[in-house]
Amino acid sequence: MSADVLERLRGGLVVSCQADPGSPLRDPFIIGRLALAAVMGGARGVRIQGFDNVGAVRAVTDVPIIGLTKTDRDDTDVYITPTAAEAVRLAELGAQIVALDGTDRPRPEPLAAMFAAVHGAGALVMADISTVDEARLALAAGADIVGTTLSGYTPHSRPGPEADWMLLDELRHAGLPFAAEGRLNAPDDAARAMSAGAAFVVVGSAITRPDVITGWFTRALQDALPE
Ligand SMILES: CC(=O)N[C@H](C=O)[C@@H](O)[C@H](O)[C@H](O)COP(=O)(O)O
């Protein structure tokens, strides 16, 4: 795998097509349809969670797939692709990029070994980080790109209803290659992230979680009701 796949994504939108436990969209056929709709709208790539979903999406489109698993484990807070075996399986199923937790939290397997396994399987590594220090460490350990995915989701990163704009600035000033991901909930946010130096932008909820989007609207209506 060459870095060509990153060039295909550069300057473009990646749509994360995921359905959480309990969602009526949690079905590989539906995830495949969401991915096709995203491609129809101009997405350069898709971010897909789970083996069955990666397989289903690979069967219907050849756009680059960023694959990941979400695995709840008792021994660690790391849940995005926590093991090399999962990472390699994603690559075998057709993910050209494997996303995995690149935070500095205790993890079941060392980062460098996981990166080597992904590269050995012919895929690239997107390390999902929550701070600029984690980005530095992950890139030094061999990640091909970092994603701001986990900012706000670790105890030591900035929480907030908005994207972590400060982290984007820090990554740019440090000269580190990054994808912007997380709480980019409007086209203007995506454009701002690109202007802030992102190689590409990943949007999930605002495009593919209708339950979440509906909640934004219903809450706005409730707030607008007269007392
Ligand atoms: C923190 C975490 O587990 N993020 C997940 C990573 O794959 C997804 O649930 C998000 O939808 C994705 O990162 C895109 O973000 P947003 O949905 O905010 O556009």
C-alpha cells in the first residue's frame, strides 16, 4: 500500500457511516447504502466500523475505506481497534486505512507493534488521538496520519460541544499531518477545519445519524416553546 490513498483523500470529505448499538440502521446492508449515498454526494472516502460493515461496503464501492472496530473491554478504556488481530482483519476485508486508538492511555498491545501489523497487512494507519503530544508520539511510532477523533473523549483532552479548534491549530503549528474529525456538525465547520490545515475532514453524526440530528431539531423546538 502506498501513500496514494492519502492523496486520494487530500482536500476532501470522508463520511463516517456508523450505526450505534440500538440504532435501527445497524445492519451491513444499510451501512452499505449510507456509504453509497455519501459517495453520491461527493465523499472521497468512508469510515466504517466493524468487520461485516467493512465487507459490505467494500462489495459496493471502491472508494478508500477507513476501517475500525469498537470493542468494549474490561481491561482498558481503549475501544477503537484495540488489538493487532482486529486491525489486520479490517485490512484483509478491504480497509486501505485502519483507524486505531493512538492515545497514551494504557492499552492491551503496544502502538508500534500494532502499526507494524497494519503495515504488514498492506494498509495505512490513522491514529485517533486527543492531544498534540499524543499525535507526536503516534507519528514517531509510525502512524501515517493522526485524526482528532478522540479529543473530548479522554479525561485529559478538552471537552466541549464544538470541535477542538485549538487542537487543530496546535497540530498545524507543529507541522504534523492530521485529519480533522469530531463534532464537525455543519458544512462551515468542515470548511474551517480544512482551512486550519487538515489533510481531509471526517464527518459522521451530522450526515449519517438521523436519530442524533433529529434530537438537535426536537431540542431546538422545545427550547423555542414559550414558557
Ligand atoms: C469518539 C468516537 O468514538 N468516534 C467515532 C469514531 O469512529 C464515531 O462515533 C464518530 O461518529 C466519528 O468520530 C465522527 O465524529 P462525529 O460523529 O462527531 O462527526
